[in-house]
Amino acid sequence: MPWLIDLTGQQLWAREAIAALSAGGVALAESDAAGGGSSAGIIFSASDSQDLRAALGAAEYGRSRVMVIGPPGGKLKPWPVLDAGAAECIAWQGQVPAVSAWMQRIQDVEAVLDSVAVREKLTGNSPAFRSALRDLVVAARFGHGPILIQGETGTGKELAARVAHAVSHQRGNLVTVDCTTIVPTLMGSELFGHERGAFTGAVSVRTGACSGADQGSLFLDEVGELPLDLQPELLRVVQEGTYKRVGGDKWLHSKFRLICATNRDLKGEVAAGSFRADLYHRIAASMVTMPPLRERVEDILSLFARFCREVSGSPADPDVDSSVQDVLLRRAYPGNLRDLRQLAFRIAARHVGPGAITPGDLPREDRPVSTHPAPAAGTAAGGDPFRAAVASAVDRGLGLREIKERAAEAAVEVAVERSGGNVHSAAAMLGLTDRAIQQRQARKTGPDGACQTPEDSSSATSRQ
């Protein structure tokens, strides 16, 4: 059940709003803490307070979407509240049906996110990934326009396109055209088909991708590779649903959902004149950016387990030695999911028996550099205590990302101690926002309030 927190001190307008929501059939469980396992919640707040930001940070950690309701008259400004993590911020005007519809939409979206149609194609629970997936579901399930999926190579754009088609209401097939693998002179035939004799080698009629996608979805992978002279024809079929086969003079009709993917900066290409502005604005009706693996470190171990199951055929996740987990979490993945998948395949090929995946299962080129004894203080570190600490971390095999993360955690802990527990003062001391401090504290303590060590965090990730 969605939860409710009243931070107003039971001001009259808030009490009346809560009573109106209850009378209108909006079931809410009053709570002192955000989250509680529900996908949605409401916070009543008269101002943008520290308590509000702390509650929003806790809700984000607990994967809850939050509507913040402020007093009548718009005294609570929405933009800072949205920046702090709220999904919606409104002034109370008695809009019970609108609040009820919003709550229902949140629950509908989360149900799709956790459905088999999504889970069998895309895996992850990190905030960055869930946010991108939520945007994708909203655009595909509840929208009707074209979708542009952006992201670095290997971030799962094609899988995202398959999810978009699976959760949409399109009745036809998903037809995929990889714009990088087709000879430019044959791209028109690939998309629109051709008549017999249209060009040398055209010995029979070809219907083309637009025809095959009728009543379904047409996915153009790496749409930035589409030749400039074909872009007006694609724009016509997207806008009007009409096209001609190569070598034909008859207008044909097709109605489909267009999904495009690219790892290019299409806005930059529009500015450079290599991609049509009108086509760009047409295909980018809804934009979704798939995050790189470095922004979803929490998902690495569960993805690794999935890839190991894929290659081994086993229904169970493999046990993974803690040393191997540490390597997986600290390693760079320039190819993102594709890179991690290939690593899992290499390790699975070397692994023997039913036991855990151990350090020896890693190919030599994938192992971390051997550690060496730490230099004496004041020698290699040049007498600088901070540099000595970094040198010690490097010698113990820590990667740059982990060194930065641990240094940031230590800095936050020191600042909070120096400020006597005052989050605002600690944030000012470090040049951060209050929410950044709260998020780090939430990640450090874990969802149940217990302090987590880095080893606890890694183990928790592996159990997801």
C-alpha cells in the first residue's frame, strides 16, 4: 500500500487533504519513514526543509516514487523539490482524482518493470538503470510516438528496443534494420522494398522492412548511419504512413511504431548538417538514455551471474569467490554489457566442477596487477600523508574508482563528525548538496539502518 508522511506538523490544510484523499478512495498507510517496500508514497510538506530532503533520499534508496504536496497558493516551489528526488510536486487544490490517477500510474509502471516480458530481457536494480527502464516503459506502454534510445556501445539499446515493443500495444511484429551493416545504395530497398528490375540483381519483388513492420514496430539500430538522401523518405513514411518501393510508382501504406537507437550525438550531427533536423525531432518524440555499466555498478554481479547461467545452461546463479567479486566490481568495462558478457564466457570456459568461481578461473589478462609491499612512510610517498595513503591503497590492489569512493566516504564521515551531525554544515564544508550527504549516509547504513562494510555491500549486491 502507498505510504503517507505528514511533515507539516498536522497543519489544517494537510489534515483536510488527507481526509479528502481517504474519502476519495486513495488508500494510504501513514508512516514515519519513507519507503516501506511500496513503489509510491506521498509527502505533505509546507516548505523545502531538511526533513523533506532526508525523506526523499530515503525513498529513493527504497525505490519509491514520491509525490510531494505543498500548501495551497504555490508556496512550495516545485523545481528544487524535483531536483531533490521527488517524482511530482504540486500545491494542494483538492485534486483528489488527479492524485489517485498518478498513484495508479506509478503502480502500473512498476508492475510492468517487474514483469517477465521485461525481466527476461533486461536485468538490473540500480537507480540509474531503473530510471532509464521506467522512462522506456512510460514511453512504450503509455505513449504512441517514436522512441529514440541513446547510449554508449554495449549498453543494451537493442534489448531496450525489444522491451519497448514487448510492453507496447502493437499487434504486429518487431522488424529490425541494422543501419551499419547495409550497403548505402541498398538501404532504400531494405527499408521500402523494390520492384522487379529496379536495379541490377533485382530479379523479384521485395516488400521491405516498412511493409513487414505494419501494425508492429520498426527498429532502426544506429539510425545515425542512415544516408542523408534517404532521410526525407523515412520522414514521409513516419509522418504520413506512405512510401514507394524502389523502382515503383505506387504509393503503399504502413502504420508502425518507430524505435531508433544510436551511440552518436544526433543533436551535434544536426548542427553539422549530417542529419536532418526535421527527422531528428520526429524520431525523438520520447528519448531514453541507457546508462553505461560504470553508472550501475550495483548490477555487475547479478549481470555476471546471468551471463554465466546463459553459457552454462544452469538455472542457478554460480557461487563467486569474494576475491573474484572484487575484481568484477573494480574492473573497467569499455564495452559495457558486451564486455562483461564476454568476460563471463571466458571465465565459464575455464571453470570446472560444481564449486565456486575462484581466482584461478580468471584468464591471466583479466587478473589485477600483483600487489607489492607498501613503501615506508616518507619515502615513495614523499612525506605527504595523503599520498602515502593513496600509495598504500594502490599497493593493495585497489582501483581508481574504489580509491575515489572510499576517500569520498571518509571525507563525508569526517565532515559529519566535525559538524556534530549537522548534515547542512557537513555539506557546506565539502561543497556538496545536503541530498548528496544523505544519499551517501543511506548507502553506508543500508536499508535497515545497520552499518555496512564494503564487503557487506558486495555480498548484498551478489544476492540481488
